[in-house]
Amino acid sequence: MKIKFLVVVFVGLSFAFAKAQRAGARVAYVNMEYILESVPEYQEASRQLDTKMQKWKREIDAMQREINQMKESLENEKVLLTKELIEEKEEDIRLKEQDLADYQNKRFNAENGDFILQKQQLIQPVQDQVFNEVQKIGLSKKYDYIIDSSDTPLLFSAERHDISDLVLKAIGRTGKKKEREKKAKELEKRREEPYLNVQEAEEIEEREEAKEKLIEQKEMERAERLRERDSIKAVKAAAFQKRRDSLLALRKQKRDSVMAARAAAREKRQEELRKKREEAQKKKEGGE
């Protein structure tokens, strides 16, 4: 069945390309898998999503093991239990199975499960970026068709029609294919170098080692400068925090002192008013 489907796809593509060629259409293709594999953000998003998926699967497995243990325990104890207890345990098992089904649906529902939603959140932005660049290239280069060869297998495709690296360049990335080609050229260049005797090879090796040591020394010095800078920043931050705490404490002390003085003055005025009222009351009573 699968072979028949591929044959239909190939035949359909052949007719499509033949028609496009007769019409003078410009056709290109991209390999989305290759493009996405060359984008670190996509790889990191895929890794995060895979970590979450593995965690959810472990939780599902743990829930299933608990249900299996409950069933096994019930089967072993059935002869010792009353009908009511058996029904109660069976109900507990049904509830656990329902919880498991709900959790599986919550995580892996094909429409709105957490896996689909988080895949969209993590991976969709990268895919959208690639899609937008494909659209721009299609318009600017006046292509009539741009096909994704990772979804639609091609019987033959000339490399000049592959614009995958052009898309990667547009989004500021370098394809792994170019990296491999660069390494292959460097390896070929080394193979073509003239034969070196032992002394010449040792001298070159010593120079390379000296260069590596120099780079390592610079990295160590840079790391030390960073540590010193961070240490100075930490000391300054601690001193600043200490001054700040001291100022806040002094400010609080002053505020508390002012509040205490105001409270004392208020109590004094209230005491004076109370005495005056008492004196006035006494005078009034003496006059009567």
C-alpha cells in the first residue's frame, strides 16, 4: 500500500514538473528538515519538548503501574473481601483509570494537548521565520513553485534548484552542508601539502602547541579579569547594601524618635486639658 502511494506521488510530481517546464515556470525546492537541523533555536526547542514528553510518559507509566498493582492486589485478596469491599476497590480502580485517561488526553490530545500546544509555542516561531523567508525569496526570485523535498520525495532534483542554504543565509544561519564542505576542503588541502620530514613536522607541531597555549593563556587571563571584576562588583554591591541598610535604619530611628516625641507632646496636651477641665469643674461646683 505504501509503495503504491509513493508511486502515485512520484507520477503526480512528474506530471507537475513536466507541466511546469512546458509552461516555462520557475521551480525550486527546499529541504525543511535540513534547514531546521541547522537552526540551533529549533534544536534547543526540540530538546526541551522531548524532555517534557519523556517526563509525561514516565508519569503515565507510573500511573499505569499503580493501576496494575491495584488490580493484582484485588485479585489476590478477593476471596477474603466482602462484596461491598470488592465493589469499593473496583470503583477506586475505575477512578484511577479515568484519571489516567484524562491525564493522557490533557498531555497528548491531538487537537489541544499540552504536547501540541507547547510544540507550537517552542517550534512554531522558528518554522514561521523559515516560512516567511521562503515567501520573500519566492517573490524576489520570481519562483512559481517552491517544494519541500523533506515532505515530498523527489526522484531527481538538480542541486542548482535547492535554495535551502539561501533560506538559511536569509535567517542568518549557516547550513551543516556548507560546514561539511568546508571541513572536507580543509582536509583535502592538508592531504595536498608536501611531505614533511620529522624535524619540520615537529617544528610545525611546536608552533601549533605554542599557539594553543597562547590562546589558552589569554582565555585564562580573561577569565581571571572577569572573576576580579565580579569580585569587585560583589564588594561594591555589599558596601552599597550596607550603606543603604545603615541609612534606612537611621531614617527609621529618626522617624520613630519624631513619632515618639509627637506622641509624648500629644499626651502632655491631653493631660493639661484634662487638668483644666477638672479645675473648671471644681470651680463650678464651689460656686454653686
